[in-house]
Amino acid sequence: MNTNQQIRSWRYAEEFPYEVPTLTQARQQAERQSAAPVAPSVASLLTVLAASTGAEHAVEIGTGCGVSTVALLLGLREGAALTSLDIDAAHSQLTRELLAEAGLDKNHRVRIITGDATDVLPRLSAASYDFAFIDAGADQAEQFTYDALALLSPGGLLVVHDPLAGGAVADPVARDARSVSLRRLLTDVAACVDDVHVSLVFAGSGLYLIYKK
């Protein structure tokens, strides 16, 4: 496959997902708030992953205005629990209202916590979650990834959004602290072959999938 074919295929895949009205509403809300929602391709993959893992307890780091939150809830089985963290109180409230309007808080146990994940994550129960999603920016991705892995039980899945920092990580001459941190994260976690399986997926801004053995 040549470069042009790769680009056409990527564009087709990115434009392929159909979004339910609640996701569209969440995306429009996020755009009005400049909250940088995950791409439709990422949202659809989150739904599939949440459904296929059969997770009973999920945690999300970076609620935003609810795009990824809705995507996860669409995939989680009825009665499953989702804990979502965000430092922005306004975004948290908008997401609560969106979920209530769509009725997604009735079929699932949803807890949206406003606070700094650095402070909140250590207070959550270790090895008690089946699924974790991180969308909290590249600057703290390394620390949050290790914190989230501690929360996962064996057989759990962690998904890290934008592990390539918009392409900076893939640039060999980029030596800024953020790029170095993310490169270290990708390689160090992948090296733990006795503990994890990993996959780096280029959907939207990219995803790093970590399965905890």
C-alpha cells in the first residue's frame, strides 16, 4: 500500500462511524466549550472495547463534556459502574445533565467526580476496575497511566488517548519533556511482556491499548 492509499484508507475509516444523537449533542457541547472531544473513530472504538470486555467497573480520567463518557456507557453492559474524573466543574456538570437527559444514568451506575486526578486516583480502590480510559493531556499521561494500571484488576484493559502528542512522539528530533516522557511510557510499558500486552492504534489522535495480565 502506497502513501496515497494509506491516506485514503485512513480518511475513510475516520469518516465511517455513525454517531447516535446523544453523542452528536455531546460533541457539539464540547466544541462550544473548546473541550477537544475525541474523534468519532475513537468514540466508536471505545464503545466496542467497553462492550467486548464486558467490564463491570470502569474509570475515565478526563470527562471533558461527555463525548467519551457517552461512548463508554453505550458499550458498558446494563448495571455496570463508571467513575469519571475531571478537574473542570463546569464540564462535569454539563456531562451530568447530558447523561440525565439521555437516561444513560438510569441503566448504569455513574459517578462523576470533579477534582484533580493526581489527588483522586490514589483514593480509588486498587485492582478493582476492569476498564480504564485516559484523556487528560500529554503532560501527565505517564503518571496517570501507572496510576490507572494500579487500579486495574488482572484481565483489565487500559486505553490511553493521544499517546503520540499530535505526532511529536513520532518525530525523532523532538526532545521536549513531554515527547520524551511519552516515548519512555510507550517503550517501558511494552517491555513488561510478562505483565501486559500492548497495541498502538492510529485512530483519531491515536490510542495506546494496554491489557493487564
